[in-house]
Amino acid sequence: MEPRAITTSFTTMFTFDYGVAEADMRRLYENAKRDQWNAARDIPWSTPQPSDGRAIADELIDIYGSALWEKLSEAERVQLNRRIAAWRLSALMHGEQGALLACSQLVDIVKDADAKFFQATQVMDEARHNEVLDRYLTERLDNQKYPIPANARDVFDSILGESRWYVKTIGLQLVAETFAVALFKMMAESARDPVLEAVCRKILQDESRHMGFGMLALPEVVHGASPGERRELEDYTCFAVEKTLTGFFPREAYEDAGFSRAQIEEAKRYRRDVAARNDYAPFRKLFKRDMHASMVANLARLGLLTERVRPELAKLGVTLPTN
């Protein structure tokens, strides 16, 4: 895959006050230093692969339980399982690089030393996540890697091309990280490969801190925004949520597993039917519940769960509180 060039423009803030201005933000930085881990040393890479060859639970495959699934041989099911796992982890790996690039920009853009110090730790975190996911795909899934999905590309194009730190933070820490936390949690709980479980749980230790940055840094900006600025923040939030919640179908994985165009369309119809019935496997139900609950709670805490935003989220199937 060729590198992707994104034109950026922002103002670098060189601060000269290194004292503690925001105690909670400095505490987040201290926690980040405390919790650093080494992807080469702290993952049990020598653990044998599962005897059946599966990386994740079959229930995470969109066609699980369908007529298409029933027609597959055991070998074909294992192959599809590994390809779907590789597709999901590839999407996450590319997202982690997008986060690495965005946080490196945030180190420049944010004004205070507390925020700069923390963002520097997140740059290291995201580099480590890139490293560990790439190594897992290379060593445990036969070097199967897929391109970044179009919707994820659109989200990170918008984040990286944005010059305002708080808009970047809404897209990254508020929306993308919320999705990533729920997805890594689902992958950890459904992993058949103990190495994949270890990778996901290590990454989750870092992701909760990343979300914490947004919850500490954004309230003052949101509450101090003018009506016009607030509408812009609300619209961007809706854009980022829509791109994050839609368009993630592993077509390339099905193609590599030998599915025809007609079979892929059947798989997409089956997925829509399952979603309409909310007849997900327990892993996926918990993912949906956790993601929606976290997203709604964080938006509400920041003052972005407004009457303009609520109907837009409802259209996307986000579960909203009744009051």
C-alpha cells in the first residue's frame, strides 16, 4: 500500500511555562508514564496457536448462523475466521497510525505543558499499538493485511487536515477512541488466540487514558463556544459518529475467501436483517451496548448531546436515554 499524503496547516505553540497548570491533566501524564509497556517483551508471542486455527469466535463473523455459513466446510470456516480477524485488526492498525499522526500534531497545537506532555505519551502509545498489531498480523495471521476502510480514511483525513486542536480531539478522543475501546474489548473477550487477547487487553490499558484527555480538555471549549461555533462542533460530532458507525463491511476478506459478488450481497443482507432484529451474539450485543453507552455519556458530559444531535444519533441506531 502506497503512503497517503494529507495536506495540513496549523500553528505550533511553543510554551515556556512548564509548571503544573492543570493538576488532573498532569496526573493523566503521570499515569501514562507509569503504565508504559513493551510490545516486544510483554506479549506472550511464543504461545502456541489454537489447535483449531481460529483467531476469534465464529460469532463475530457476519454470516455466522446463515445459510451461507452452513454450506461452508470446517476448513473454509477457519479460513474465513482468520481473514475476518485480519480485516478487523488491519482497520484498527491503520486507525492507530491515524491517531499517532493526530497526536503528534496535537503536541504542536495545544498551548499548555500539561497537555503537551500527555499528548507526547499518546504518540508513544499509538506507535506501540501500530507495532503490536502489525506484528500480530505478520506472525499469527500469515501476514494478511487489508487497506484502510473508506470511512476510517475519511474520518482521519478530516482529523489530520483540521487546524483546531479541539475539533481534532472531538474526532479522535471522543468518537474514534470510544469506538476503538468497545471494539478492542469485544475482540479481547471473544479471542480464541490467547496472544490476541493479551494484545487487546494491553491496548485497552492505554485507550482509557486517551479518552480521559478529551473529557478533561474539551468541556471549557464546548461551554464557551458561541452559537455558531457550537453548531459547527455538533455537526462535526455527527459527521464523525456517522463515519465511525457505518461502512465497515469486510468485503475484501470475503473476496479473498472465494465468495462471489452475489454471495457477498447475501452476506450484507443477512447482516442488515440481524441488525434489524438485534439478534446479535452476546459478544456483539455487549459491544453495541458499551459503545453506545460510552458515546452518549461522554457527549452528555461535554454538553454535545443537544436537541440537534439527538435525532441524528437516533437515525444511526444509537440508543439514547429517554430524558
